[in-house]
Amino acid sequence: KDLPTTLPDELTIAAITEREDARDALVLREGLIIEQPSIKHLPEGCIVGTSSPRRLSQLKYLRPHLAIKELRGNVDTRLRKLDAGEYDAVILASAGLRRHGLAHRISASLEIEEMLPAVGQGALAVETRGQDEEAISILALLEDADTRAACTAERALLRALGGGCQLPIAAHAIAQGNHLRLLGLVAETSGETIIRDSLAGVSSQAERLGNELALRLRERGAESLISGITL
């Protein structure tokens, strides 16, 4: 998800491996007693940690009366701050927790419809020199076609919107064979306005689908949101 949408001419993405769980995860402080581990059931005024504008805007939209507090650091640092009582809950990427052997810390996986993930979340890209045919040939063994199509669509949407990780833009595609469904979202950081749309088509046209959905989001008002954020 942190890979620039436009690569230098001399570099290429040689492989994208099979995607881990792309969803965000809710991690609750030990001892916090709620009816059900979910955003919906967090008590009013509950302190939730995140440093992501994407998560922030969706959280505020879903639960405007939660107390959102900035959260920085690597996975271990963020969990340590939670365990120290600085937060009641934090939201992290499920993939990061699972890859660190911390899946047991996930209190609830947030469904895509509730919290749309970041572009490329959960996927690993292997970047190499574009002319290194030997490396590209070897790395091709790691390629997952469905994940490649999904990430291509998501990255095309982000590129067409002109956004990066500092903007509340989210997208997630699901590719199965030659069928692909792409969901996209642009929001105000305040969470007052969220514009979302989806598009389905063939996986072989993933780039076009990403560009087309970006255009549709712009036509529905995303243009003014993006301009307002970048000013």
C-alpha cells in the first residue's frame, strides 16, 4: 500500500504475491467490556487510536461521538500504547498483525463495507529493475494473477484521483478469474461527507476500470473534496 502509484521508468513490479486479509482490524484494550467487539458497540467517548486519514474519516462518519486520538509507531509500539491504557481501542491492518504472528490480538475484523481498506492493503509487491530479465523470470513464480488484477485496478483509481496516503481515499477490488469488482471511496477528513461507488468488469481491463471509477467518483463530487484537502 506504500508503493508509489507511478514508478520510475527503469523499475517494474515483477510480482505481486497472493493477498493476505485486506481488512482493517479492531484491537480492544484488555478489560474493556462491551456488548460485542465492533465499532458499532464502542461506548461514546471511547478513545480510538489511528493516524490514517482514511480510517479517521470513516470512523467519524460511522461514530461521530468517539474520541479519535493520533497513533504513531510500528505495530509493537502501537499495541504497547494500547496496553498501557493510552487508548481504549486501535485500528490496524489485519495483514500486519497476522504477518507479525499477532492474529490473536484481533478483536474483530472490520468488513469491507464498514471500513474500506487502503489501496493495495494486504498485498506484497516485489519491485526490480525493468531490464533484469533473469530476476523478472524468477520472480514470476511468486505472481498471483487475481491479486495483480485487483491491485492494478485499485492503484489506477488512486493515480487517476491524484491522491496518496495523506488523503482519505480508499479502494478495494476482488478479482476471481476474469471477473473483477472494484469499490472506491473519497471522504472529507471530518467524516461529514463520504462519496463511494463501485464498478464491475473483466480483470483483463483492471486499469481501465480503475480509471473509470475514479471519473465516476469525481463526477459525484469527489473533485471538490480532493481540491479542498490539497489546498
